[in-house]
Amino acid sequence: MSESKSDDENPKAKKKGKLKPIILGTVLILVLGGGGAAGGFYAAGMVGGAHEEPEDPNKPKIIMKDGTAVSDKEANKATPKQSSSDFKVTYHQIEQPFTSNLSNSQSFAQMSLAVSTYYDERVFENVTNHEIAIRSAVLMELGQQDALELEAPEGKLQLKKRLRDTINDTLEEKTGFGGIEDVYFTNLVVQ
């Protein structure tokens, strides 16, 4: 009887031996095929890394300290930790002063402004071309200010930030690009 058991066990062992290479081959093909497909999708940009849109050639360029004009993308590569000391700052005085009544009081404010940018002259061309819209937006913002707030240094700093945002919002609406880095009071009188 012991012979019959050994005959029965041997065919089963032979069947397992033939099935094992077939399973390993199938798994290997699936793994290599899946890896190849994933690599192809990655290389095509469908999976992984962000799809970069081409940069608008009409967008103003950042001016580096050495005077070279570079795109935002190139500036990020050149100086990964962007600090204001890496770029050339240019200033533009807005010619006419702004005068507006202040909110909830008999007071009014008169101010003259200058703006700065790290971008090329196209930002200031946009400021000049859309000065009427900018003046209107600035006067609307100025008219919402409280006289007591403008007497404190913190109030003036907050107004500068709001005016910068207002000018950038107006430029973005009109041209698709803001670019104003800061706003400066060259004259400010509150009466």
C-alpha cells in the first residue's frame, strides 16, 4: 500500500511544479507591463507632476538687480527663496493728488501716492493707461476710512496695504496682471 500512496502523491507534485512557472511568468508580465504603463503616463504628463501652462509673453518680466529681465518661472529658479534684495525695485509717482471726504466725519484727506514694482516698465504703462480707473478705486477706498484710524501709524499702514490691493485688483481687472509691490505716501494730510 505504501507504493500506491507514493504513486498518487508524485503526480500531484508534478502538476504543482508546472503551474508555478506559469503563475510567476504571469505575475512578472503584469508587474512589468503595469510599470511600463505608469512610466508612459508619467512621461506624457498625465500622471504625477503638475502640468505647467505656457507663460504669457505679454506679462511683465521681473527685473533682477543686474538689470536682466526674467519671467516669474525663471526668477523662482534663479532665487528659490525670493527676497526683495534679489530684484531691482522701480518707483512711479502718480501725478495728481487724491482728495476725499472721510467716513462718518466732517474730515477729509488729501494724499499723493507713489507705487513700486519688481517688474518691468509695462506695469507702470498699465498704471498710466488705467489711471482713471485706479483713481476712482483709490478714492472709493479712501472715502471709507475713518479719520481717527488715519491718525495712528497702524491705520496708515493698513491703508497702504488696502490701496496696494485696490490698485492691483483694478490692474488685474483691466489688464490681467497687477504687479504693484508697495504703495508709498509722498504726501498725506488729514483735516
